[in-house]
Amino acid sequence: MYKNITLFFIFMFLVLSGCGEWTTKVTGTVTLDGQGLKDIVVLLQPVADSALTPEAAFGKTNEQGKFSLSLINSKKSGIVPGEYTVFINWNDPNPQPENQTPNPCPYKIPSSAKDGSFRYVIGTQRVQHVDFNLSEFSHTETQPQN
């Protein structure tokens, strides 16, 4: 009898804690004219307007332009599947004090990469690789899934 009650509570704990929302691990590369860009922040903001909207995710590129997305609020690796607005911009690794002129961006990042006019759909597969080639970043269509 106690064994069944114990198993029931363990089962309920697992179901209710349930790992929360299911995430897709997303890695990728940001390139411009064939070169990986470092110190680029990739931000994916949910498109849907609902109380169940997944949280935004971000990643920062390394020396080769590679990034991995993590949820902003929970710091959990990955992103909840769905449609997102994409923001890509340079993050100055050595920002200047407020009273000084900011360092200039070393890349010619298209305005469509920075203004939120581009959308991307994250699929339900457990792992996804996303490449953002900023040389071709002039259209604003939602990208199909591979």
C-alpha cells in the first residue's frame, strides 16, 4: 500500500515539475561575406501575443561566429519551438564610459538584421542548427524548416 502511494507521489512530482516547456537546442553561425562574426548578439523574440508566449532567447557569437541560444529569464539552454522575430547586432566587448564616443561597429550589419523585420520559425526537433548569413539578410520572410 505505501509502495503504491510513494510511486504515485513520485509520478505526480515528475509530471507536475515536468521539465516545464520543452525546448529545442539551437546552435548556429552568423556570417557576413563568408566570414564568421565575433561579439554578435542574436536575440529571438516571440511573435505570438498570448499569456502562453514562450520567453525570448539569445546567444553571443564566439571568434568563429558560432552561437548557442539560451532562454533569457530562466537561463535554460535552448528555445521553445515557435515563430520569432530575429534581432542581430554587434555587442561592443569594450564599451566606453557614457561621456565618451562609443566604439564604432567593425561590421556593416544590414538594417533588416537589427530592426526586427526578419522572422524565423524554430521547429520541434530536439536539436536545430541555424545559420544567419547577413550578406543575404535583405528579405523578411519566415524561414522554412529543414
